[in-house]
Amino acid sequence: MKKVFRLEGLDCAHCAAKIEERVSKLEGVKSVVINFMTTKMTLESIDENIGEVVEKVKKLINEIEPDVNMLKA
């Protein structure tokens, strides 16, 4: 299942790359792509339980960049 999110407050390309790298290693994540210019993240989950994956991603983003909010696009 694929979902697109807006990363409000993302203002650093290095931070976007760091978030993308760490999210890609989470269990349940099939793929993740962050476009820094549009501040959009496309997240693809391996299973149908994307809700749990999204919560893990939100928590991880908050740990890396507390000023970034993950919103539905």
C-alpha cells in the first residue's frame, strides 16, 4: 500500500536524506522517497497494516527532526 505525506517544516536537504535513510530501515517499509523540493514523502508498506508503519515513521521523524510534522498530502 502506498501513501503520500507532506513534511511540514522540512528545510534541510541533509535532514530529508537522513529521514529517508532511517525510515527505509524500519520494519514494514517497502520503499520511501522524500522529495525535498516539494517536501513530499511517498511511503510504501509491505503489508496492509500501514497504520502501524505510519505511526513508527512519525515517531522516528520526531526523533530526528522535532520541528517536522508529517501531514497527509
